[in-house]
Amino acid sequence: MAHALLHGPLPLFIAQTIAIIVCSRLLGRLARALGQPMVVAEIIAGVLLGPSLLGLFAPSLEGALFPKASMPLLGMLSQVGLILFMFLIGLELDPKLLRGRAHSSVAISHTSIALPFVLGALLAVRLYPTLAPASVALLPFTLFMGAAMSITAFPVLARILVERRILHSRIGAIAIACAAVDDVTAWCILAFVVSVARSAQVLDAVRTCVFALGYILIMFFVVRPALARFAERTKLGLSQNLVALTLVLLLVSSWITELIGIHALFGAFLFGAILPKQGSFSSAFAEKIEDLVVVFLLPLFFAYSGLRTELGLLNSAGSWLTCAIVIALASVGKFGGSTLAARLTGMTLRESSAIGVLMNTRGLMELVVLNIGLDLGVISPKLFTMMVIMALVTTFATTPLLNLIYPIELMIRELSDAGEPPAQAATERYTALLCVSFERTGPALMTLGAAIAGSDPALTRVYALRLIRPANRASFVLEQHGQAQPLEEHAGLQPLLERAEELNVNVRPLSFVSGTPGQDICDVAAVKQADIVLLGWHKPMFGATMLSGTVHDVMSNAAPLVGVLVDRGFSRLERLLVPYLGSEHDRAALLVARRIAEHRGAKLTVLRVVESDDEQARTHALADLERELGPDLAEKGIEARLIRSENAVETVLSHSALGFDLLIVGIGRQWGLEHRSFGFQAEALLKRSPTSVLVVRNEKSANVSAEAG
């Protein structure tokens, strides 16, 4: 059946592509949940689709889906994808990364290359008799092993830095600069190794290196200035003709380096590196092609690599011991060299260790190098498999080790404290954290936050937090590189800051990339010792539950008071309605309302609903209100209403239509506001209220769902 469905080259290729992309994306979801970069999932997906798993448990399916006859086409398309990807890597490299830190970056980078190179070369001498192909000489094998052990995955490291919010920190700036220098140096070494491996005699290798050096000089000192002048003079948008010209020049550069004998990938990388970074051309061009490359072509390369990775070749304890030695030497060389060099440049032990962990990331770049070695016949399939496992282990270990050495809470503290004056000693200071997802919600949150916190700068501190979803794209990293002051100048906070200026409230903006917004909001709230966290509500992607997703995560885990605003266009806060049944969340809602009334002079109506006319029940309800509100309500601008009703929600909805500016309600099942994953009938107050609603959760509640019940 499978053979019939896969009959013909085109149906076979379509089926292969579907299987590769679906497997990569599904594993990518799992990798994200584990805090791992997407490349880990893609490498594993490639291995799973190859003989190591699919071929082991379903050999007939693996043989039908990936027959040997289809490998040349898959390999060729993966090479096209790699050419485009290496061009994107070159685009990400910006000389500005070295500004002010060239000395330390070069020292750390070169040490992190030299030590693993030496260890890899020494290991190669030991492995040559048993794991080198019969046709390869000792010199190219030794040089290649040294180069392969020295690689740092610049694109993976850049995305880890962005997602962990430390690209603009001292550690992030040094790490990205070191990786950039490392990438350039390692590729130059690899180009030399390839020239040696391809040359039959030493003279041929020398000739190849001379041609390569001449080409590099021409690209940097002739082509690069010409491209810069062209970019300055044209000032044109990214037209199809300009895209076509760029692609032609890219392919020409790749073609020339392939003819020289140092591989087409080096030409693509070099052309991307010299392309002008001024203006928006680089990021615009990257955005135009990267989705095709990252989603379609790169997974083909991972699958192609996975089909060449045979875990079954490691069929003895000795083989696995050798694999463990490869991993250990690669890690010791890269981590040890980077950490030692960073320590000698004046960094602390914690910072130096973090640099070492980051530089030990190998990921995709290692796979590129290994495939070049396997294609050239420099390494055997068995050693190729060991090195793939090494790339996976070192990449997978980066995030947990970084969490251990440099916890995310410490990074957030350093990031959010950057440029902030010391806190004033005020025992009664009230701190509000406003979380903005879309800029249109900023003004309403600012109005509400100022009303709750007050405007006295000695007693009030207001933070505006903007979290940016990470994208696994080169243009996204380029955009982040270009933002010198992302914490203060992010455009998404401008409407909120303008409203703050109108209200004469001093706001401290925070903005960074976050893959886990709920957890990060809680962490920032803890670091800033916030008294209240305010979020805007937005329509969920799935289902009808309004208090789900990030909102539910924050309500469940944040220590401070949490308020979720469903804004229906309120512009003033003169009349407030608080339904009250006596729960701890109702009391929190009442507390928030009384702060607004105090700071804005608003009139507060407290609605107490009882289910029967029983005099004892009414007396108890009134006594509860008096205990909560105190005497002399009229003088305080508070009106208490005692209403008999069997349907509290409908009663509140009918009152909210009587000209109130804001309905403030505590979360809980009594108001139909408990969390449900697929709730379609609950949350009537939020969905049907004609006025804006603020849902409040009392502070230090361990679990909203449990307490609401």
C-alpha cells in the first residue's frame, strides 16, 4: 500500500516533506516546553526518521518513505537550504557587535577554539586507526576533528540569548561577540581543512588557500564598499529585482568558493557577512526568505543528516565509551577554554561560567560541518554518529546548565534594574506592575493603574512591562541587535507612556523577549515587590474561556494582588460597582475599589446579594458589610445595597447597566469566574456586562481553580 502511494519521484518527495515538517514541528512543541531551542527538536526528528528508530521498528516503511534512490534529490535540496541558511548567518554577523569589547571577545573566542582544537587533534590521533576511513590521510583527519570540536553555533546561541532576555546584558553582549568571532575563525579553519582534504598534494592545498585568501580580500575591500555605495545611492525598497540581484550574487559567491575548493557554503556565509547592515535591507531580505528556509528547506537537511546517522553502529560498550570521551573532551575544551579566558579578562566566576556554557552550544553548525566531513570522506559513518550525538548533548545541556549557573530570576533582576535609581525608603510605597500585550490596551491600564496606586512619587512606583514573543527567525535577531535601548524605547509602550504623562505619573518601562510570559510576569512582580499586577484581557485563540492562557498562569502563580481588565472603553472612574458575597477575592476587589475611590474621589456602590428574605440572613449580611466597610458610609462616598435574588450574576448584570464606569469583581465560582479549559457557559459577567470589568484575585492564593470552587 505504501509503495503504491509513494510511486513516482514527486509523490515520494511530497510524502517525505510532509513527514519531515510534521515531525519537526511536533517535536518542536515538546522542545519549547522543555526550554530547548528548536534546533534540538529538528536534529532529533531527523534521527528518528532515519535507520536509528523508524528503520529499526518499521524497516519496510522507512525503506518505502526514504529509499536510497531518493537520497540525491533530498541531499541536493538540503544543500540549497544550507546555502541560503549560511547566507542568513552571515547577515546576522554585525561588526557593531565587537564595539567596545573586541579585545575580550577575540581573547575568549580564540581560546575557546584553540583548546578544543588541540584536544580534538590529539583525540584524532588516537581514533585514526579504528574510526577513520581507509582512504583518508592522518593530516586532514586530524585537522577536521580539531575544527569540528571547535564549532560554536552562532544562530542557536543568538536565539538563546534573545529568549533569555540577556542579549543586551554584559554577558549576552560578550557571548554574542565571541560567537561571531568564533564563527568567522572556525569557518576560515574549516575552509583550510577542506582545501587540504580535497587536494591530492600539498602544493594544491597551498594554491587553494591562496585563492581563498585572495577571494576574501576582494569581497571585503572591493565588493563590500561597492555594495555599501549602491545601498546609499539607491535608497530603494526591497523590490523583486533587488531580491533577484541579491540571490544571483549569493549564488555566484557560492559557486566561486566551490570552484576554488573551499565549499559553496563558505561563499554564502561570506556574502552575507559583507552585505551592508545599515538601514532595514538586511532584516527585510532575511524576513523575505527565512520562513521558506527555516520551515521547509532546513528540516530536509536535518532529515538527510538523520538518515546518515546510524545509532546501531555504536554496538559495543567500547563504542559508547569512545562517544562519551568525544562529548567530554568537546565540552571540557569549549567550556574550559571559554571560562578560563573570560575569567582572565576580569569577569566573575558566575559570568565566566555562563560564557563557557553558552560557547559550548553547537547545534546546527556542528551538523553542517559533520556533513561536509562525511561527504568528503574525511570521517566514517560511525564517527559521524558519535559527533552528531555530541552536538545534541552539548546543545541540549546549554539551557539547564545556564539555569543552574545563572538563574532566570537573577537575569530578570539585572535586566529590570538596569538604569533604575535606588528605591526610596518609604514604608507605605505602593508598587503596580502594568503588563501590556497590545499597545491599544496601554492607556486604559495606565488610567486604572494610576487610580489604584496613586500619583505621589514618594509613595508610588509604577512599572509598565512589555513582553515580546520570540521568533525563530534571523530577522528577529537582527532586529534585537539593532535596538540599543530596548527597555526604554520599545514602541509598544508609547501610548501608555503618553497617558502617564497626561496623568503626571512617573512610569518605569520594561521590555524584553519572553517565551514564557506568565512565568516572567510573576518573576518580575516578585523582583519588583509589586503590590498589584494588572493585565489586559484578549480573546483566546481556542474555546470561549476568557480567564485562560497567560491570564490564568499569572492568576494562579503570582504572589501579589492580580487584576484582569476587560476594557469596554471606559474613560473616567467616577462610579464603581463592587458585588460582594464575602469571599477573600471579594474583599480584594473591595480593597481595590476603595483605593480608586480614595485617589479619584469616585462614588462606590457595594452590592450585597442574599438568596432569601430571612431576617437573620439579612442581619448577618449587613453585619458583614459593616465590618468590612466601617461606619459613616455616606461620608466616605460609599453606598451599600442589600438585594434579595436567587441569581446573583443576573442581579449584578442588571445593576452594571445603570451607568457605572467600572465593575470590580472578585474571581470565584459564585460569579461564574472559575477557570475552565473549555468553558462555554461560565463568565457571563465578563461576556455580557455592558461596562468595563476588572476581575481581582486575592494575593498569595496558591491555586485559582481550587479556591474558586
